[in-house]
Amino acid sequence: MATFSKVQLSGGTTGKNIKVAATATPGTLVHTASTTPIDEIWLWAVNTDTADRTLTIEFGGVASPDDTIILTIPFKTGLVLVIPGLTLTNSLVVRAFASVTNVVDVNGFVNRIT
């Protein structure tokens, strides 16, 4: 039987938003997956700017288009779901970069499945 443990994103501190500072690859570190269990990753983004901004998630690598998820994050809309429970393992990394530095924040959690 599988066991689920809810854990914080490893790229953040104390569960607070992670400010996306990078504007190109490699992006700002969001999470490094566990070595052996499976990490089910849930991420939301918020745009604090006054215009829509592009967010690129590098999910497990940096190869485009295989590892990248590109979204437009509207301004003044609150949290936008960007990763809906996709899974990673083997210490693969999730990173993010945006079209403008320090205006998009990401937050979320991981369900660690053993």
C-alpha cells in the first residue's frame, strides 16, 4: 500500500512563495525530486506585475520542448495552477524562469509517495 507524505518545495523556505528571479535557462530552483520515492508536484503561480507575463517551467530538465511548460500568467488574477500533480523521481529538478525578473512567484507542495 502506498504512503503519501505532504512536504514543502525544496527550493523555498518555510513554505513561502518562491520569487522567480531568472529570465532564461537555467531557471530559479523550485524543487529537487527525491531519489527513490515518487514526488507528485503541485505548483501555482501569481503575477504581481501590471501586465501578463510568460512563465516557463523546466520540468525535470532544460530541453525544449521536451522538458518545458510555457504559460501566460495574467496579472491580478490570484493563484494560477501551473503543475497539476505531475510526478518526478531520481533527483530530477524543477526550475522556473519568467519574461521579467522578480514579478512572478510560485508556490505549492509535494506529495511524496513511498
